[in-house]
Amino acid sequence: MKIKKSYIVSFLGFIGLNLLSAQVNSSGKQNTAFTNPIIWADAPDLSITRNGNDFYLISTTMHLMPGAPVMHSRDLVHWEMSGYVFDTLNDNSKYDLLKGTVYGRGQWASSIRYHKGKYYVLFSPNDEPFKSYFYVTDHPEKGKWKLITRTRHFHDASLFFDDDDRIYVFTSNKVFELSPDFKEVIGNPDGTEVFQKDASETGLLEGNQIIKRNGKYYMMMISWPRNGKRRQVVYRADKVTGPYEKKVILEDNFLGFSYAGQGALIDDKNGNWYSLIFQDRNGVGRVPLLLPVQWENDWPVLGDNGKVPLKGEVPLPPFKPKNHLVESDEFSDKTMKIQWQWNHNPVNEAWSLSERKGFLRLKTSRVVDNLYAAPNTLTQRMEGPTSSAVVAMDLKGMKDGDVAGFSAFNGDSGILSVVKEGNEKFIVFSTNEVSLDNKTKSITGVKKEEKKRVPLNSDKVFLRIDADFNLGKDLADFYYSTDQKNWTEMAKDYKMIFDYRRFFMGSKFAVFNYATKNTGGFVDVDFFRVSEAGK
């Protein structure tokens, strides 16, 4: 199959609803208008740093590889992908989907910092052997990230370089000082307690992100009292080791979604301040919000007096990103587009962009009985408010027992598959719900329900998913076609969910091919094209 490739869409969902727009103020300087969320896609656990005009943002992608995505902007509104901190994690075989999984684990909340010409990243996987990673690079886009060291586990931690170059890590209500080479804890190996929880802090209190302004230290944290509302708090102190005093600075269920919380403070080169906070939006995941910050009595005031603004302006000229968080792919380059991530570590000998020019070949390499155990599932984020994606496949290389297709992939998945049975092929829509062992994340069961099956008499197929993430929706529709003109509906209003106990992320577009009987089969993926639903 060779499909005409004159049609390429790069969906602008990475910049939320923010098309490039400039406003000119009275002084003649350009401002950048924004609408929240600035990114209507899964980009949680926000940590941000700045070097001159350049902002770099890091987020969490857990079990997806490559991981620790770093994004770049010059206006805080429009973002582009710069790269990933690592290609794979290899602490144990679970990262390879062997003897367990790392669903919802892997790379958790990270901290990115620029200091004296270098960029540093700290993160700690919430899995064995429970050790942190420290990485460094000269440039997040042009340079390669180098592992500095592994140390003790620091959960949801914030790296901080003080004015005297001393290095600290903040986690929960403790601070640890590190040696200049990051390898040792100086002083108390259990850390120094910098505050005690007050009576209102009866639940979650984490997500540290620390900055220094005018000699004072500010530690941003998400607070979620038991049976209460999520909120953003900040702790302030005159010394790095405290004592710290607390203030609630944001409590808002913006636009009727969940209450926003967990984020960071950042300034621009002109001394203006901002905050990036994420909001849980169910099926699509956790989306970033941008809030201008004012200072009153040395406390940050976020947005509109502690409320998230729908619209606003940033006093910086508009930045034109060279790419976006989600993009179409014609698979015509020698390397994979930067937007793709594998589910767990890939089996590199089982995929190719060169064996058939202009196609991605996905080969079966392991016999499994469900999608959650299958290696080499390729994912991109789904986006709101609506998005639609089409995958084109050549099926001639499939073998008996092979299953290939397109999924709205999560702990609960809607799956549109081509199933090869003997010499026959079928289009099947099914739902899968995975159960995972709490300790090892091993797959203990998959509840499968086949909803619809039709014979397929073509070696060419187009699979489409339309997604709606508007308030109260989180719905996906599934279609197939053999000519990309006439579409057959296979499922309507499949409900996508967010479940922190399993994947802990928003639903993903996922392209897959796996064997249930014998390895050696393959499919050739001609393109992945994404746009707004209905367009």
C-alpha cells in the first residue's frame, strides 16, 4: 500500500487553544495572548527553569520510553518538544514487560534546573531499587543528557542550587544537602525537617518545587486534605532550612473540572513572575495552566486573586514552535518523530523505518495474550477539547494469531483490532480492563469484552479514533475504512477514564501489533494523521 502523502497535519493541541497571536501594548512591545489550558494534553508534575529568554519544562511519562520529556518555549504559552532525558530505564526486567510491568511507575515527578551553564534533572522512579537519577547536559536540545550518579530515593523532589552554589534536595517536609558531586548527603542522612504539618494537612502534601526571590525561599506544594479540596500551597522562609510558614494560594475547580494543584514558579528576564499548575481533566490526563503572579507582602498571588484566569497576556513576544506535542507522521524519515513514545522499553530489532521505505514496520517478537503484555506498542498523547487520528496499515505480513490495530490506550482501553485467524481477517472492537498486582505491577488479569466483529477482505485498512474531552464527556468513537472515504462505525461513546491506581496518566493513541501463536509476522504502518475531530 502506498498512500498519497500530500496531506500532513500537525495538530496544534500542544499549544492548547493558543494560536500564535500578538498584542501590542502602549509602549510598543509585543505581548502574547493565552487561553487556559495552555496545553490540553497529559503533561503533569511540572518543573520549569530558565536561561535568558529560554524556558525549559519537564513532565512525567512514567512507563513510556524514551522518558522525561523536556519542552522549550520563549513565551510560556507556545511550547515545542526539545527531547528526552533518557531512552530507556533498565533497573529491572519489568521495564521490558518481563516478570512484571512498571505501569504507573518508572519516571515520576522530576526537577529541572539551570545552573552556571548546565542543565540538571533529578527524578526518582517509584519502583525497585528506589534510587534517584541525576542527569546533566550542556543543552537540552543539542546536547546529550549524561548520568551523574544514582543516590537514595527522593520522592517528588525539587533540586535547588543556592547563591553560594550549595546543592539541596527538597522532598515532603525535609531538605537534604548534597555534596558538590551529588553523590553524598551532607549532615543528617535522614534530612532536616523544615516544617511540621498543621492540623489542616490531613492528606496528600507533596510535589515540592522551590525557588528563591529577594533572599527568601519559596516551596510550592500540592495539598489535598482528606475529604477536602485539592489546592496549591506555598511555604516561605528566610533560611533554606527554615522555619517555613504556609499560605494557601490557589483553590479553584477551573471551568468545572477537578481542583487544580501542583506546579512551579518562574520569572522572565524582565522580572515578571508566573506559575504553571496542572489540573486533572479525567480521560485526557493532567493539563497545564498558566497563571500570572503578583507579589504582595512577599507572598505570591496567583492568577486572579487565587483563581485561574481563562484568558490573559504574557509580556513577552510570541514564540513560534518548530514542532508540537502531538504530530502526524508519514514515517518517511530515517528516525522516529520526537513525539512518539513506546509502552515500556522497546524491542529494537522488532521495528524498522528502513525495511520498507515510507513505512513503519512493526514485527511480532513475543507471544502474548493481551495488549498490556505486548512489546513495541507506540503511543502519542490524545488532546482536548477534541481530536481525531487515523492510522493506515498494510496487513499482508500478518500471520495466524496476530493482532494489530489502534487503541485509546489506558488501564481501561478501547481497542480497534485486525485479528488474523487462519487465512481470514476480522475487524474487531473490544474493551480491555487490566488488573495489576499492587507490588510488582504484574498483570493478574485482563477483562476482555468483544463488542463487534466484521470480516475484512482487504490487506489495506484505515483505523480511526475520534475523542471528545469536553467537560463530562471523555468519549471515543471508533471507525474503520478500506478506502479512507467510506467509514464504518465500530463503537460509539466509549468512556475513557483516568485511574491513578494503574496507569496514572491520560489515554493515549496507541498503534500495536502482537502475536498470540507464533512470532515472525509484521504490519507496515503507512501513516498516522491527527487533527481536530470532525475535520
